[in-house]
Amino acid sequence: MIELMITSVPFVLHVMYLRWKGIPVTLYNVHLSLFAWLVLALIVFFAVFYYHPKSYTAFVPFRTVPVVAETAGDVTEVAVRANQRVAPGDVLFRIDDKRQKAALVLAESHLAEVDATVASTEAAVSSAWAALDRANAQLTRARERLSDQERLRDSGSAAFRENELQTAISEAASKAADVAVAQSQIDAATAELELVLPAHRESALAELEQARVELEKTVIRSRVSGLVEQVTLTEGARAAQTVVRPAMVIVPDRNADEPLLVVGGFSQAALAILHVGMAAEIACESSLNVSMENTVLPARVERIQNAIAAGQLSATGRLIDPQEFERGGEAVVYFKMEYPEHVALLVDGTSCIVQTYTTHVTGPMEGGVLAHGIEALGALKAVLLRIKVWLALAAGAGFGGGGH
């Protein structure tokens, strides 16, 4: 409308001139000025909308963290309420843990049983070494008696008795067998102590750790700092384990190294003009006020998404039909507030209007009168943005036209 009013000035002046001269105002008399008005209006419209693109689909994005239970069970305690701030590690709710505690006790007893077996086996090894020492001592004495009998036999002594020699031979063989048995007992006990029992103990420790993890799952804690919203859980309810039915939602705080960026959708044709660092103004629905203070905020283009979402392919069981992409998507542009203190004025999720401005025309027209005219038309768009905000405020409607 303002563009039509401005471009109609030559036509209005011509009509006033004809009336001053007393010449009748007819279509024939004004057809040239009317044609000039239309041409000038088209030029202004093109310059305004092409070089100063606007987005009505901008918004302030934010993330949410859905909270779900890691294990099934009845809720025994809800430790938070809606609009409560939490920090990492804070308890959100608890689940009945009787089964997990019983499993923990069983795992602890299993570990204690293995440790007792280790102590018993160590005692068995010590006993086997003592038995080996006794067997070796008895074997030594048996061999000495056998040696005495053999010496008497060889010397032809009258004290030699054949039956005593055979007895000594049998006793030496028996004691040698006792030594072998004691050694095998040591080997078996040592193998169990060094190989089998450590494996059993590792298994028992893993079982104990698993039981502790399962018990810890009954206490659901916050992993981020933020604000709790939409607490749907109550004591006695069954805790859900699916993200589509979260117990509550946490709106996490923004990281200091991750500045807030307003997202706006533009016509794909605007990509020829939009560039990083381009000046812009943002007016969000949540910031409307009578005084217009902090309603229209300066910003700049921070990043331009290199892909159009409407052309995204996903794995399906059918071939692509190009007509499905007939409705082209918008170019996604991210805007950073010019002044960091304005970030606190933006409400997460609010809808906004983004008006960009071409402040320097490049190319063949750079530095020319036409380029300066195009740059000056940005003031017209700034006025139109403020009129749009005033109308939205006066009508009590959102930028989308919805009434309240």
C-alpha cells in the first residue's frame, strides 16, 4: 500500500496540473502518467521485495529433553514439580526397587561365597604342601631302610633278611606314590586358586555391578540443568519407558558457547540476495507492547542452510515421484541478535517476522543512483514492519492472523 502511495505521486501531480489548467481529466489525458505509475510501482515492488526479503515463518527455536524411566516399575516418589529448576544429578522420581535390592543381595552373597571358596582353597593348598613335606620325609626314611637292607645283602651279613628287603622295597614304592599324590593335590588346588576361582570372582563382581546398575536405574536423575515442565507422572503410576510418553520434559539451559539463533524461512529466490552478515530486524509476537520498546530488534544473518528440506530423500519401499516435491520448501536462514542483551527478551518458541535489508548493492549497479535508491527503499520496509507490528497489537491477533 505504501509503495502504491509513493509511486502515485507523479500521477497525482499530473491530475492536479490538469485541474489547475482547467483541462478535463479523462483516461486519454492521464494514460501516460497512469502507465508511468504502473511501471514505477512494478519497479518499486520488485526492488523492495527482491532486495529486502521478508520472512513470516520465523521462530525462536529451543530444545527439550524428554524424561523416561530406564526400567519398568511403579513410581514410589516424584521429587520435582512443574516449573522447578534442576541441575545434573538431581533426583526426578523413584521406582519401586524391591526386586533390584533382592538381586543386589543375591549378587553380594555370591561374591562372598566365591571369596570363601578362595580362602578354603588357599588353606587346602597349604595343607597339601604340608602333606607333601610329610610324604617326602617318609619317602626319605623308607629309602634309607631300603639302602641298609641292600648293603647288608651285598656284604653277605648274617643280619640280612630277604623278607625285610622286600618290605623296604614295598614301603619305598608306597611312599613315592604318596609324594606323587600330594604333588597332584597341590597342582589341582593351585590351578583352581589361580585360574578357576579368579574367573568365578570376576563373574561374581560383574553380577554385583550389574545389580547395582539395575538398582541405580530405579532412581531417575536429571542429566542436564534446566526447567522441568509437563510433569505427568504421579505416585503409584506405572513408569513409561517410551519417549512418546515421557514422564516429564526438561527445557535445558543454553550453553554459553551456543548463542541463540532465530530461524526464518525465505523464498528460495531470496538466496540470490541473502548472505552472511546481512542486516535484519526481528519482531516477535511475544514482544508486542504499546510503547514499541524492544519490539523490533536488530540482528544479522549468521548462517544459511545449504539444503532445502523439501527435497530430502528417505528410505521407503517405493520409487520417488517428483510431483511430491511440487511444493518447494523454504530456504532456512539463522539470525544472531546484534546485541546480546536482547536474547533475554526472546521467549522460546515464539513466532516472529524477520525483515532483511540490502545495505550495499554489488555488481554492475554498485555505487550508482539506482543502487542508492534500492538501498534507501530499506527504510520503506522498516516502516512497513512497524506498521505490521502496530496492526497486530491493535487487533490483538498474532502474526499468523489468528485471533484470541
